[in-house]
Amino acid sequence: MAASLLDRAIYSYADVDRLVGLHSGTARRWLEGYERRGRFYEPVLRPEPSGSDAVTWGEMVEARLLAEFRDRRVPVQRMRPAIGKLREEFGPYPLAHARPFLEVEGRELVQVVQEQVGLERVLQLVVVRDGQFLLTDAAERFRSAVDYDGGVAGLLRPDRRTPDVVMDPRRAFGQPAVRNVRTESLAEDYRAGTSREELADLYDLTLGQVDEAIRFELIAGSERAA
């Protein structure tokens, strides 16, 4: 069940860019690689280019993690060797599994891999402090955005500013929703003139949930297009 959940291909590259806050075209580069000045750069999140325009749930989750590092000075392309080795340890979509984030043994494995490949500190997921294997700030922010089910990511909060907005590959076609009501639908109805109070009554939501849905769509339509 866990493997099939991560394998569900329900997104486009544009979906990933919009929903986890990336510049247009970033998801395709991370997943398919890219060419620049005659040199081809391999994908960060896939072992090799697939040629497919579809993105799986597992890849969406992993892109959400990489988005935590997008403003660092060191390109996330340098995470490719570490992700490759983690794939050998944890299987496909290693960053969508619970073990590297929730289990001490998993964190220890991540730390070993980081040292083996010489991963820069600003891109690391685990640090050692007082003999303990702890998540870095970026990894902790990601972990708090994920609910795990059967050892893999089963639910994702695409933006920490709107915690009631979640993505679940088993509901609402994996699109952002509040209590199974798609945020896109709520925002469209609001723009069409339906009041917040009417939306709350119609969909049995609180005003706070309606506000979060509308706010998320504003974020997705502005910041993510920047």
C-alpha cells in the first residue's frame, strides 16, 4: 500500500512549482535534469530522466523538502549524490519515508551518507549535537508539514502559514483542500461574489478555514509566480 501511494502519478511539473513555491520550471529541472552551456545536469530527485510529464505523490513530497533549501546559496543539485545513496538505504522516494526523519537509526544513516558524499552543511538534513542525531531547521520544518501513514508520507501541508490546508493523494485528487474542499474551488467562489460566511455555511467550514483556503490560493498565485 505504501509503495503504491508514493507511486500515484497525479501532478504536473507546473503543479509542483505552484504548490510548493518554486520558480516556474524548477520542478522539471529537479526531476528531469537540464542542459546549460552544453553540459547536462542530472535530475536531483530521480535516478535518471523518465521522459514523463507526470509527477508522483512521492516526488511531490520530496520536492516539498527541497523547497526548504531553495533560497540557500548552494544549489540543491549538490544533494543528488546523497539522495542516490539514501535511495539505496530506504528505497524509492527516500525523502518521503518516515525513517530518515522519525527514527534515530534512520537519522544516523542520513548523517553517515552526508559525510560520505561531503554534503555542504547548508544542505544537510541531520546534525550531531551532544551525541544526538537531530534534524536541521530545514528538515524539521519539512517534518512538521508531513503526517506519515504506514511509514510513508500520507498527508502534506504545502505551506506552513496555512496549516489547515492539506494535500492527500487519496482525496480531492491530491490537490490542496480544507476538509476535502479544494482551496481552488473556495477561492473561485469567493472571487465570484460568494461571501466568506456563505462559503462557511455551504461547506460546513469555520470562517478561519475559509480564510486559510483563500489565503493559500493568494500565496500560490502570487509568491509562486514571482
